[in-house]
Amino acid sequence: MNPDPILVAEGVVRSYGQRRVLKGVDLTLHPGEIYALLGHNGAGKTTLVRAICGRLKPDAGSVRLNGADPARTPAARAGLGLVPQEIALYANLSVRENIETFAVLAGVPRAGIPAAVRRAMELTRTLERADAPVRTLSGGFQRRANIAAAIVHQPTLLILDEPTVGVDIDAREAVDAVIRDLRDLGVAVLIVTHDLDQAGALADRVGFLRDGTMVLEGEPRALVAEAYGDQMEILVHLSEGLDTAGEIRLAAEGLEPTRRPGVWTRLDAGGYAAAGRLDARLRKLGLAPREIRVREPSLANLFTLVADRKAA
Amino acid sequence: MKTRALMALAMMRVMALELWRDRAALVMTFLLPPLVFLIFSSVFAGTSGDNLQPKLAVTDLARTDASRRVAAALLKSPDLRAETAPDPAAVRARVKSGQVDVGLVIRADPAAPGKPFLIVADPSRAVAAPLAQARTQQALAAAAPDAALRRSVEALTPALGDLTPVQSARIDAAAKQLRAKPPALKEDLFDREQIAGARKGGAVIAYYAGAVMILFALFSAMQGALSLMEERRAGVADRLLAGVAGMGPVVTGKFLFLTAQAIVQAVMIFVVAQAVYGVEALQHFALWLPTTLAAGVCSAGLALGLVSLCRTRDQAQMLSTFVILVLAAIGGSMAPRFLMPAWLQSLGWLTPHAWVIDAYQAVLWRDGGIGAVYKAWIVLAAVGATGLGVAQALSRDPQR
């Protein structure tokens, strides 16, 4: 990996009044790396991003963006692109007009604007709708145009805040492809997201922020493997209308309820064979499952563990 | 510096394109001001009195020859819109209900001594009563000159003593002659001279051109400045604050656009004012332009400053309504300032409206020079610059 990181945040502390929102957070990003920042609402993700963007000064610790403090040196922010969660574009303007505007506002030299705008639209695959007003575009196109406006000045660090919230699967895959392409061009990408599937599929590294502290950080597969070893997740789908006695029996089998009603889960190193034995026992107890699934634990499992303070 | 100017221009382009593509807003911005000006000016141009035709209800209780002639003359008069009423109660009822502006009861023979005419007036239409009185006197002189003669003789009797039979006979003969062939009416007391260079509708039209200009300049500027809130909500502000330039050029670009928008609105209003009412805006262009520029700068800066002080769009919307309505009412954009009580007129100087209206009147109506308007220019430009300064400072505050 490139030895020169683009972003180095060290021991960042920040309080709002009495409340400490960041309690000494470290974060380093290298060129050509996708980093997913995870955490519940209020964990401190937004505050950390604002510190990286130079919009607030840490009470302690430091943020270095391309070697300079973004809060003190505006030039440090020249290599930064931010994609807000909302569609931060002018709705009555076309995609091209929007990107042109943000190119000028990002300080792209006048002569280079047409080429820069074209490049941004090519990278985000929005060229075919270049002259359509943004308000007439589908959600997926709007998301990609939103990214295009943030990369027109060729930033070295791109921060995306919930880039796929509220879009369908096809649109999400298109956005993911754009993000991968940018990574392959050497851009460091920081994604703030609740979408754990996206984070697991896309990110080279993930970080869990909990109550202002980075409690876990690393490569997603490695983190999952470390937490779960060779255990598999067994998911049991039951008919609805389970009584308390039934719930007690399921708990006795080591199953835990999930957020989805009628779906219980447990980790087991025995894999498919263990699932077969569990099925037989549940049938004997009169709790015949509608479906049993066996799968590798995902980042979502790990996130639940971390959030519930059962890990890290 | 050049880069920041280009950034501000890019923002002006955004504002212009957004407005151009929102046809409803476009009509509201540029066609509504001249229309509202036309409505206001048609309403208030009448109050100058040059074409007042009060509605008059007449009832004749005397039913003498002279009283019938006076009533008939009033009904025919082109200066009034007179109608007959059956009795004094009907006259009072019509005045009270506003069906007519003023009432006249002919109580006795106009030729006989005493006060034969009773004017029934509504205090809220004060100007109608003296007008009706004057028209009745004219009608008496024109239609019943014999009765007028007899009244004059009656008035002289205390000074001259009783008339001799010969004198009485001469007066009867003269009255008979007057009745048969009334002389052409001549106003022997008054001559009239029009002020040299006075223009039709004049002061009131110049007043309302200025009043509507600043009303709409501020209204449109507040609407435009609300886009700052929209940019905060949609994340455009986040996007730009994460960049090199921040929101500064955005605020500057909006300021320039809103100033230019106010100037275009002013052009629309004054073109109509000149075409329809002959307001001499073109002839006073050298002073009209800086006045318009100062008004535009003031409205743009004030709107941006006020909206920047708000934290939410709801707050900004409420403040905007307050500013547009209350300042306009106090400043004289709705009702003329010269009709307001003195304390309210003084309070008016705290609004840009009063300064703008006064400056336009000075330039276009009073033919004032720079000496008459430089103070207004300074006040308006200072308010605009302060607002812009506040908006710039708050747009940089990263905590907001």
C-alpha cells in the first residue's frame, strides 16, 4: 500500500457542551482504498466527517489532509470531495450545468472545465442524461450525478455520506461500480453508511465507531473470520404465533430472536450437519421450522455484536 | 480574486437559470410588479381630485319652481353622479350604506330667506360634502338665477332698509328676465392657473412607482435569499464548505443576481409608468439609475442578511412575511405615507421603503438634484452592505 496516507486523523477529541462526541479517534486512509465508517446514529460519524472536512476544530488531536490541517489551510481541502446524503444539486439545472457550476466553485481552471465535466460524467455513467434537468432523473441517476459533482475537480479523498440510501438494487450496484472505479483510479474513498451489505461487499477496510470511540477496525472478511472462526450462522424461520413456552424452548436450543418476527438465529461450528440435527429436535418439540438456512456470518452479524457490546 | 469573481458569476448563472425555468416564478417576478403598479396608481391617482365625481342623492321637499330647477340641474350635471331619493330618510340611508357619497335635502324654496339646503355627509368621505355644496351653489346660480338674485336682495335688506315699491317692481322684472334667459355662468371670483410642467397624476404616480418597486424588490429578494436555506437543507452548503471556496462566492453571486433582478423589475415598472402616465424616468435617467441601484443593493443585502440569521426555513419564511408586509405597511408601500399620522411617518424612516419612495419622488416629481437624493443613496447602500456583510460572516461560520 502507498506509504503516504491522504488522511491522518490522530486522537481526535471533540465535545459539544458537556457531551463528548469523539473520544480520541484515529483514522488513516491511503490512496486507492475504500474505507467504510460504521456506527449507530449518534456514534460520532458526522462529527468525525466534519472534522475531516475542516468544518470544526478538534478539542484535542489532529487531522491532516494531504499533509495540512483542513480547518486552518483551505488549500488542504482542494483535494477533498464530499457527496452529501441528500441530492445536493440544483433541480432545475441539467446534470451538465450542475457539474459545470460545481467545477467553477471548486476552482477548476476555466479552460479545463469542459474536459473535467465530461470526465466526471463518464466516470459516473451519467453522460447519456447530461442535458436532462436533475429533477427529471431516476433516483439512481440522481445519486450518480450527486457523485459526479463531487469528483469534477479530481479529489484525492472522496467522502460519501449514505450514498445508496433509498435506491433500488440496480441503482445501488451502479453506484458501487462507480465507487470501485474511483478507487482503481487511486482515489481514497470514505463511505459513511448504515448499509452493512454494501460496506462488506465494497470496503477494503471498515471501522466501527461506538460512542465516539473506534472499537474495531480492519478488513471486513478478516474481522468476521476473527470474530466467528469457522462458525456458521443458522437461521430458523418459524410460523408466526409462537407462545412464551415455545420461545423458552428455542432459547434453550441456543437460538436468539432477530429483528424479523419468526426468525431466530444461532452460530454453530457444525455447519449443515448441526442445522439438520436442530431441525429434527425442533420438530420433536412441535416447533417445525418453515425454513432453515446456513450461511457464513456477515458484517451485519459482527455489527450487531459490536453494537450490543458482545465484541470489541 | 478572478477565480472568486468567476465563482460568483457561476452562482448568478444558477439563480438566473433556476428562475428562467420556473415560469410561474418568472411571471411573478417580472410581470406582477408593473401590474400591481397599474392597479395602485389607478386607485390612488383618483385621490388627487382631478376626476372626482361624487355620487349624490337628492330629495326635494320644497317642490317649488326654483327647487325643481336646482334639482334638475344637479341631475344633469356632468360633475356629479346624482340620483333622486323619495325622502330625507332614504337620502340618509343611502349615504350611510355607502350607495352614495353624499346627500342633499332641499328643505325650502331656494328663493326664500334661510337655509334651504341640507347636506348629508359621511365623515369617512369628507371631500364629497364641500364638493356637493359647491356644485349645488353652481346649480342654483345657473338654473335659478332669479332665486339667487332674491337671496342677494334679502341679504342686503338689513343694510339698505326696506325696498320702495318701484325697487321691488324692478327686481321682479329682472328676476323674470333672468328666469326666461339665464346668463352664461361665469366664475367671477376665481381664475385658475396650472402649475408649469405639472404632469398628469404626478406626485401620486411617482410615489407608487417607487413604492411598488421597493415592495417587489424586497419580496423577490427574500424569495431568492430563501435558496440559501434550501442549499443548507439539500447539502449544497456542506458540499461547498468542504471545498476551497466555501459559501462566500455563493452569497456574493446571489447578492449580484438579486440586485440585477431588482433593477430589471424597476425597469418594467418605470417603463409602464412612463408609457401610461408620462412619469419622466428616462429624462431623469442619470439620477434614476443610482437610485434604482441603491434600492436593489439594499433589498438584496437586507434579504440575504435576514435569511442568514435564521436557523430553519420556517423561521426564514416567517421573517420574510413579516419583513415584506410590516415594513411595506410602515414604509408606505401600501397606503401613502402622507395619509399616515406624524409618528408613523417618522417611524417610516426606519424602513428602506420610505427612503426609496422619497428618493424616486425627489428625482421624478420634485426635479431634485443629487443634493436631494444622496442621503437616501447612502442609507440604502449602507443597509445593503451591512446585510451582505452579515450574510458573508454567517456563511463562513462552520458551526452553523
